[in-house]
Amino acid sequence: MTTRRARIALITAAASGAVALVPVLPAAPASAASAVQIYRVYFDSPGRDNRSNASLNGEWVQIVNRGKARSLKGWKLRDKTGYTYTFGSFTLGKGRSVKVRTGRGSNTAYNRYWGRRAYVWNNTGDAAYLRTSSGSLADSCSWGRRGPSKYC
């Protein structure tokens, strides 16, 4: 009998608008944009695509750091196909940028070299993905057929 009275009371209260049974939770915060971002992709190196080291190094991705100095060790840069460059021990300073070049060369604070003997970034359209060492997507940039480069 008590159960029936409780149901009647609940129905009566709900009908009058006096009952709110759904808790209101605060919205989850939006994901903050990473301070380390893809700034520009030069996907169509100047001149003929002849696979020379100079031509391969004319293809690059520029990454900028808009926050405090950050270690990029273990961060990955990849294309749609899955070609992946992994940063070794490297710190990108506050307000600095670095280019990841496709070909071979000696790594510096401004240029990192993938060491490939073939092109990575497709001239007809592709995408670059930058992931943190934990695998989270930090940034991405995609392009179509227009121009030799894309500002992201």
C-alpha cells in the first residue's frame, strides 16, 4: 500500500512540475588546442621531382611552438599512408619552429631530417598528423591539388 501511495505522490508531483529527477552536470571542458602545431607543409618541392637529396629536402613540414619549451621526444609526424617520422631527443623552444625535411642531412635546432630516399607528401592531396608521445593528436593539416605548399 505504501508503494502505491508513493507512486501516486510521484505522479502527482511530476504532473505539477514539482519534481526534477535528472541531475544537471557541468559540460566537459573543450579540448585545448596544442601549443605545438603544424604551421606549414611544403609538399611539392621546387623543380623536378627527381629524388635527389636536394629535391627531397625541398619537401618539409614546419612545426611551431606557441607555448613554453617542450620536449618532442617520441612525438610522431605521419601522412595518410602511414609513413611516420619519430622525433628523437629534441626540445622545441618557446616561440621557435623546426622543419622536418624528407631527405638526409645533419639535424639542427631548425631542421630535422627524416632520412628517406623517396617523397612522403603527395602533391595531389594528403594530410599531416602530429601526435604526442602518448599518441594524442596534437594537430593535423590536409590539402588538395592547389599550390606547392599549405599554411595550416
